[in-house]
Amino acid sequence: MVALRGKEIDAFLARPDAGRPIILLYGPDAGLVRERADALIASAVDDPNDPFSLVRLDGDELSAEPSRLVDEAMTVPLFGGRRAIRIRAGSRSFASGIDTLAEMNVRDCRIVIEAGELRPESPLRKACERAKAAVAIGCYPDTERDLAKLMEDELRIANLRIAQDARAALMSFLGGDRQASRNELRKLALYAHGKGEITLDDVMAVVADASELKLDPIVDGAFAGRPDIVETEFAKAMIAGTYPGVIISAAQRQAAWLHKSALAIADGQPASAVLDGGYPRLHFSRKPAVETALRNFSVARLAAIIEQLATAALDTRKQSTLAAAIAQRTLMAIAANAKRRG
């Protein structure tokens, strides 16, 4: 069984084994799948933009004629050189083509297959894991260590440092999709170019605004007791490829802010002053939902929700395949809880 894990993956990607030209990349982190596929293709051919060097195939179309994969892989280029085949797997199986190709002597051609989440019993995954000429690589959301390394690598290239509070805030916005995280880091580096050090204000100005914009309706809907909004907006976020853990992080920040605000109001501070003050400044469009949330929850119940969200955040990392279900269930529970005042 050839399913690489941990450091084996890094070693293989750095120096792909010519004896295993068939490479399956699968998992919930679509950005990491794309990033690794791009790197494998770049190292396999001289010019990825040359249609004679790189052939792109659709998995669902290939399922109707799996033998086409063999024909393409065994084709000798007219002008010589190395070739690669990039396949985007769909819902239909072309595993029989993998089985046939794995028994043949494939030379100077790399086959890179991109897929989403695949169960262990998936025909495509099973075919690549059992074939000696193939390798299967799972692509899962980055851990905190992975994100820290990604951040350090990108900021070192940009010759930038980052303040400790800015680092902590930035970490909460990253994860779920490797390419999205890398793009946010590069955007931040460009914004802070020439400053020497990235501050919390930089992070909030560049990363937070973009990340929170599409998450606000989900989070506000949960704390305002609107499960219908949570369900609709959560579904939109999943279609857009948002990692569920990012939504939970946004809910954690909102719960902490609401808890702090509830304490201030309990101490006699006017609610209007609480809503108009603080940092980051609350957008006017969110005030009705936030006012409703502050009426819905007491300080004690908000403290309990903070613990509930912390558990959900941990569970989404431990069980990445169930992350969406865990996140949605938690937010729907908060929305249901909001309907009973106090």
C-alpha cells in the first residue's frame, strides 16, 4: 500500500520517484491539492503551457473510456521531451484505467490526479494505493504548525517581521485552504512592504475585513437566534469553499466581543456607547443583529458559548472530514439557544 504521510509527503514532493509516475492528490483542502499538483506538473515538464507537453483530462469524461488514459500516457511526443497528464477527478470512476496503466512501463510521463475527499473504499483511491507505480497523498487542512511555517516562509521572502499580537490574530484567519492562506499572506506582505514589521492594525485592515465580510451573516444569524439565516448562509459559504473552522473562529471572536460588551453593560455602561466604541469598529449594518444578541444572552450564557465554540474548534481540527457538520451543528445550537432569553 503506497499512501504517503507526514515527512514522506514532503520528501516525495521534493524529489518525485520516477518509478511511481501516477500520483493521486485528494482531500478536503482544495487549495493544497492544487498547489501540490502545480508543483508536480512544473517539475515534470519543461513548459506547462505547451499543450503537447501537458494534457488535461476530465475524470468524468475519462470514465466513459478509461483506455484513453493509457493511450495518452504511452504516446511518444513528436518532438521528444517529457510529458504530463493532469486529471480532475469527478464523481465517476476511471479506476480501471489506473489499474491497466500501473501494469505498464510508463516512461517520461507523469500522471497527476486531483480529487476531493475520497473514502478509503473509493475505487480511485484503492487503485492508487495498491499499485506499485502509483502513490496517494492526502491533502488536509493545515495544522497550527503548518500555518506557522507557511507564515514564516512568506514573511521571510518579503523581509518582514510580525508582532506577536498580529501573529495570533492572523493565525485565526488562516487555515482550511492552503492557497487561500498563502494569498492572504502575500496580500498582507504587499500591504506592509517597506514597514519592516506587520502590526495588528495591518492584519485587521487587510485580512480581517475580507475574511469577516462573508462570515458576518452566519455569525450574526446564530447569535440573533435566526437558524434559517445560519442554514442558508452556511450553505453558501460551503459552496464558496470556506473552511468550517474559519467560521467557528469568527464565532469565537464574536462570542468574546459579546461577553466583554455584556460585562460592560452590566457595569452600567450604555449599550449605545459599547456598540459605537471598541476595536474593530462595528459596521452600522450589523448593529441590529448585535443588539438582539446582547438582549438574548446573559454574561454566564455567553461564557458557556465560548467554551462550546472552543470545543467545536478543536473537534473540527481533529475530525476534518466532519468539520462542516460540526460547525453547522454548533452554530444552529447557538441560534436555538438564543431564542430562550436570559
